Amino acid sequence: MCVVTGSTEVRRAEVKRETKETSVYVNLSLGPGDIKVVTPIKFLNHMVETFMFYMGSSGEVMAEDLRGGFDDHHVVEDVFITLGMALDRALGDRVGIRRFGWSMVPMDDALAATAIDLGGRVYWVFRGGSFVGERIGDLTTQMVPHIIRTLATHVRATIHAEIRWGGENDHHMAEALFKSLGLSMAQAMEYVGDKAARSLKGGTMQ
């Protein structure tokens, strides 16, 4: 079950998503303010909070594992399905936004770069990410590229993400990536005052 409510005028959305595996609630505002993230996966909490902060957004992300925590896959995936849906809803018709955003973020030994197109075409690319271990805290590293794919799909965006310098510290690599992703999203969704979609095709962006 998925319930979506929101107002495109204030760029805010609320999404509730429930399956037999998880229950996820996202209340998202595309403006700065308090951020609260509570899921069973502590490192996921840190990365979602990082992404939202650098995106310049605020709100709540709450997730519950209904299957007993045997694996982090369902929670991670469903959090980003729901967050992506909320972002898509909050962006509304996307008229007047910059559409494209990109950034590069260093964090000690790691360097991450991302680029985003909010034109409505779904595609994703993930490069790099030669993580040292199989887990970063309680998050499996194989879920990092899966997050990029899931977010791109449900925001209806093209996302290119790359960890250019693998570095020696998995935490640094992941955090640099999510900081860059947030900064790129903030740039792409910024209003630039146009009265039409930023596309030579005209109409809605796809």
C-alpha cells in the first residue's frame, strides 16, 4: 500500500509505503530545517541525513523492518523508493527548475562526483566504489550502487555517480558520495525563474 499526499506549491510531499517487509514514512520539504531519520540501520540513517542536509531539504524519514532484520536489503531499498517518490511528488511539474546539477566532493582519501538530470528520463550509472570491506557499520556496501539505481528510478532522473579515488576508508567513500549527491540534487531542483520546462522539446520534461 502506498499513500501519497502533498502540495507542489510549497514543494512538500508526504509518502507512506507499506509492504509485508517494511513500513516506511517520508515527510519531505524542499527547504532547510530539522531532519529526523530513524531506521533499523544506523549507517543508513547517517547517509540519508547527509543526503537530505546537503540537498537543502528537511523532514522525517521513518522505517520499520517487518521481517525481523535478517538482511538490510529491503529496508534500504524501500527507504529510497519512498524518498524518491516523495522527491518526485514535491518537484511537481518541474517547470522552472534548473534541471541539471553536478558536484565533486573530497573527503580525506576519497573523492566522489555526481551529475543529475531531473528531466524525467530514468537512467543510472555507478562507477568506482571498490570498497575495502563488505559492510560499512551495519550497511552492506553492495547496497550503495543499488541506492543510486532506486533513487533514479523513483525520482524519474538520470544519475551518474562515481567514486573517483577509491581511498582507504569505506566510510569516507560513501559519505563523500552522498554529500555530492545531495549537492547535485540541490542544484538541479533550484528554481531559475523560467516559465517553461528547460527542454527544447517543450512541454513536460522527458
